[in-house]
Amino acid sequence: MAAPDDADDSAGQAAETVRQLRALATPAGATALTRAAALLADRTDAVTALTRLRAEVGVELAGPAWGIARQRARARPVFGADADRLLFTGDTLEQAGRPALADRRAARLLAGGAGTVADLGCAAGTDTVALARAGASVVAVDRDPVARELTSLNVAALGLGRVEVREADVVELVAAAGDGRVAGCAAAVLDPARRAGGRRLLDPDRWSPPWSTVTTLLDRVGTCVVKVAPGLDHDRVPAGVEAEWVSVGGSIVEALLWGRGVTHTWRRATLVVGEAVHELTAASDPGPSPVGPVRGWLHEPDPAVIRSGLVSQVAADLGATGVDPTIAYLTSDAPAPSPWVSSLEVTDVLPFSLKRLKALLRSRGVGRVTVKKRGSAIEPETLARQLRGPGDGTAVVVVTRVAGAPTVLVCQAPSRGSPRACDG
């Protein structure tokens, strides 16, 4: 529990941030934001930019406008044109998900006919925006006055109605939930805060709200979705709840638990590639992949496949086998025309030995290598430097375990038009 002085300081800081946000929502604030954005686009250094802003728009607006302009620049690659109308703090931008994924969640949540949704912990209101755009009436809830102000201003800036922003404690609301409803709504989105003091909270019991609130919501409100950490232990997933991992660009960007009223399967891996969305599901645990010797091609499943426990399903689809019971690499005789794996052609398989590996690469004229690893303690950058030589050739060196033994796989470097290289 925070000491009284700490609580007073926090409340004072929040009040000042709310005051600044309201000032930026005025015509004078809009002018300041436009000028700050122009200075940022011209790559004006911060000291010069702030000096000019203070002279042109006043001391009260200069700092806040410059801060918001920087957050908008960070948000623009993800939020597109909306970024220039939205307000973020650093923390709320960090927590905000991708709009396309928020739209996807909203569409699935409302597909059964729910017309009212509680956004439990609204932060900057990005989920509220997606839900309102999908046609729902939204109750956006947060204890944090800055979050409530951001949500109110962002909803107004985008011209969205049917949104009520409410101060309430999510723990108390969920504890009072019943008959499939929470905060008077037929559906809910919950995104617990999973960071504190700039650090990720690995223990779900330390999230805000904590894991007990997550499970209570899943038990009492069938039409809900909870955003969780991608590394969540599978043993934490309640029975009858679908867990989904979503990957974009080879990285997991979100993990979701779907309430029993909208659960369709046991596990789901989702891969977003541009406008295309690929989904892989399993109604029950498919078990481990069969293991066999390394063949002509090495395949690394997408992280969403690995985290969702569906590697053996991909292996069966490809006619592939694993290289080791504890390693996610797969191997087969042919390249894999599948979005679910990245592939490399294997030229050599040898026990891990730096001396032997150097000799092999020199004999092939390989002077530059990319090192990948899985199930090994080696540092890829260090090994790549150790293997650097005078040759002009390139290769990919994969250090892993094969049937329990430390092993090196030398692979052809991918060329344009070849299957995607393993991301390692």
C-alpha cells in the first residue's frame, strides 16, 4: 500500500495530466498539437522545438503538445490516420493493441447478438473505440482519472456515440457480476495491466486486476474476452475456455482467453499476414510430434503455433517429424508451402564442434553466417563472429538438439523467392 504522501503525489500528478489533456482538446490546444507535429516532422531537436512552442503557443501548452506529438508519431504506423486525432500517454500507448486486432475481437464478441459491452480497464479507450464502431453500446470503466479522460476525449475526437465512461473498481464490478452480465452489460473485455514500474509482471496474481478477477469473469460472464500475457502457463487456462495466440510478422502480439459463451475450440493459433488472417485450431490436445532424423528441410513453426501447443498438428499436415521431443523444429523431405512455418534447406548435419564447423565452412567458401538457435545456450552473435572467414559465401547455421545431442545444421541462405527463412 502506498504511503499517504505517495498517494497524494500520484493523485496530484493525475489531476495535472487531466488538466493538460483537457487543454489540448480546446481550439488553442489543437493549434499547439499541429505546430508540434510540424516541428517533429521537420526533425527539430527537442530543445529547439520546445523553445519555439513556448514562444508561439505558450508555456502551458508547449510541453504537453510536444509529448502528445511524439506519442502520435509512435502510434501512426499502427493506428494510421486515427493517430492524429487520438491522445495517448506513454503507458497507455504501450498497452494499446493494434486496431485491426481490436476490430477482430469486437466482431467475434458481438457475433452472438450482445449489444452492450463493458470495457473493463479502458486505458486510452482503443477497445472502446473498436466496440463502438462495431455497433455496441459501451460502458468504459477505469479507476484511473487519466484513463477515463483519454477515453472520453478519444471517443469524442472520433465522433463516436453510445459510450459511457464510468469510474469504478473492476475487481468490485466483476465480484458483483451475475446472470451473465457485468456492469449492466451482456459482454465484457478485460485487459489487466501486466506492467508496473516499467517491468513486466510475470506472476498473473500480481496483475491489476489479479488472476482471481480474470477467472471470476470467465466463470460469470460467458460472452467475454480477456487479454493475457503470451507466456501464460497452459495450466492456468480454465476448463472450457479457448486460449488463442495471435502472431504478426513472426512475433506474438497478443494472447486471449475467450469466455465459454464464445469459445469454439480448445486452442487457436492466429497468423496475420497483411490483410490475410490464417487460423489453426484443435478441439483437444494433439500431443507431441513424432521424432525422426533430420531430413532435407528444416521448418520452424510460427510462435503462435508453438505457444498454442499445435506443433504436432502442423507436422501432420506437412508430413514432417520433430528433431527432438523438446525442440519445436520440424523436418521433412521437401519445402513446405505453408504460412505456419519458415523453412531452410539443410546441407549438413554434424555434432556441435567449433573446430569441425569452421573447417566445413572454409571448405565451402563461406565467410558470413547467420546463427539461429533453439535449445542451446550459445550466443548467436558471438558464434557468428567466431565463424567469420575470408570466403564470399553465406550460410545459416542452426544450433540445436537432435535426439538429445547438441547438433549443428548448416543450411543454405535463403534467396529471393525461396520459402521464408527460419526466424530462429
